[in-house]
Amino acid sequence: MIRNGTGWCEMRVQTTIEIFDYWNRIRGAADAPLKSQVEPSAVPHLLQSLFILEARDDGDIVFRLAGTRICDFFGRDLRGERFSSLWAHGQHADIERTAMGVMDHAMPALFNTTGYSTVGHQASFEIIMMPLRSSDGACDRLLGAIAPTAAASWLEIVPLEFLALDRSRLLPEKFSKAAPVESRPINEIVAAKGIGFGQAMRRMVSQLLSADAR
């Protein structure tokens, strides 16, 4: 965990801790830094795990940039792809609402997720999203990072099929205790997507967690 102010911000992965500290430093007294303030040369060792999202006029939130490691996780170039497309069917609207909330309220968000591969592997990830401002003052982009919470030999070799949200919370203005935003059990949101093993995995996870909830 990382200590902030009078409370604990529940970041555990060095990548998310470092990029959050960098974002927090360059914003100064502002709610969010200008996107022009982000200097890749300041965090070269993090670039492969970073992404930038932008809100388009049609309301879609898409990858403007995605680090090579993130693209390797999913086995494809993510530029121009909707951020919600990485997530389990049924979670798309929640993920987009959270991303819009980060921009609308200029408040970062932290996610704990489980990634499922196309052949049934599982890995835990920590994801952070932080708002960036345009020169007109509006927050219309997000700086973020995706990092596994533990090393796994199959990552970047076997592609991830989808992410399932375990927990999300906004980080309050003074970044003391992380405030819970929404914690939905995966059985409410994991549903069929794709074909073959990926589809079977989703159904299995949903059924198992539904049984636990009863």
C-alpha cells in the first residue's frame, strides 16, 4: 500500500504507485494536470504499461495510445479500440460510466480486476485511471496503467480474452482513504462473449459465483 495524507490508498503494484505519484506531482494544486504536462521521458521505465484514453464526440472512450506490454497482454494493437471492449460483457456500461466520472469530476479511479486468457489462465491486475485537461480546461483524456499484481509466466504469451471487474473506487480529492464507488459481484456481470473456450469460461465463472451468492 502507499500512504497518502491521513489514510491509505490501496495501490499495491509499483507501476500504478509510480505513475500515480508522477500524475500527482505534475498536477500541483490543480485537480488534474494539462495533457501537455505529461512528459514520456520522465517515466521511460513505465511506458510499456501506460495508456491514454480519449473521449470522442460520439461518446465512445477509446485508446489513443497503449503501451506495448498492454497490447501484448491482449494480443493486438489497441489504438482506436473502445476501452470497454476489454471487459466482460455486461460490464461495458459500468466501465464507461466510471471513465466518464473520472473526467467529469477530475478524480482518479483504481480498479482491481481478474484477467481470463483464451485457454483458461487467470491473473489479477491493478488498473489506475487519472484525468488530464485540455488547454481549455476540460478533462477529455485519461492517463492510466495496467499491471499484473504478480508475475505469471504465461502473460504476454497467451492473450487475455477479457477482464472482469472485482472492485473499483474513486480516490478522493485529498487522496486519503479510497472511497468505494461500486463493488459488484462478477456473477452479476460476467456473461457470454466470443466463442469456444472463452465463452465456456465466462459461463462457468458466472455459474460458480451465482451459486456462492445463494
